[in-house]
Amino acid sequence: MSGNSRNPRQATGESPKVLPLSGPARDRGRAHGESMRDEIRELHGSWEALVARATGRPIAELVAEFRGRTRFDLAIERFTPGLLDEMKGIAEGAGVDADSLYMFNCTDENQWVLEHLGHGLELPEGRGCSSLALAGPDHPTPLVAQNFDIPGSTDGYELLLDIEEPESGRRMLLFTLA
């Protein structure tokens, strides 16, 4: 993703857009995809072009290889039930390929796989996120936090999801990209 100058927020201090979502996972994803269609298509398209250019291979071929060589979907389903359905809904709402969007969302993992296949992408120094969680008998509502180390080329695509999950009764605030 080459540098872009889309984001006036950095200079003005404007907060990211807040997108309230509720209902079943696939419906939440579809609403997200429809609401942020232009931004998702721009950001996802830039990523696809970067990966194809850097590896010299068609993105569809890389996505198929990524899906065929990994089992990240099993861990996602086990630890975050409904997330895969939500991603499928985002792809439907935005009108992008679901498998490619899945790989795009496995940010660090797709870098590892591409590097393993001999298609490493140059990454900036200090790239990576840190996470922490708090749960237990004294904390009946688990708290999870993560910093969000993203390149400047994603400025203008920031989004805060305000999710009410009827399946679990949880409310989540998630900082993400469109």
C-alpha cells in the first residue's frame, strides 16, 4: 500500500467513524461491508495489488495456496465463534472475494506464509501488536486489549465497531480498519 493522503483526521484530530452493529454474525458483517464498501474495496484492492506485485504471482493463486496450507480457520472458529461468518458477511456486503478478505485479515499470518513460500514482503521495523487479557473468578466479564500498529498508508480507514452480540450478550468496542 503506497502512501496516501486521504486522511485529514491526522492533522485535525477527528475521531474515527463509529459503526454500531448488532444481530447475528453474518448480518453484522454484511452491514459492515455495505456501510464501508468504498473504503474496504480501496484498502483491500491496494493490499491485493501490493502482494501480487511483490510476489510476482496472481493474488487468486496466493490466496488458494494460503487457504490450502494453513488451518487458521480452525483456531478462529474455536476461539472466536462466528468471526468467520462475520468476515463472509463483510465480503458479501462490500462485494469482494471472501477468501481473499480472509487472507487480508490474517495480517501477520499471511506475512509468515508468504515468507515461508519464498515471497517475503519487506516489513517496517518494530511492526507488531501486543495483546493482554484479564479474566477469572474476580472478573466475570473478560477484558481483552490490543494495541494497533498499522502503517501510515492506512490513515483514513480507521473504524471503531460498537458490536452488540445477541448470542453471548456481550458488547464489544473494536478498533479496526474499514
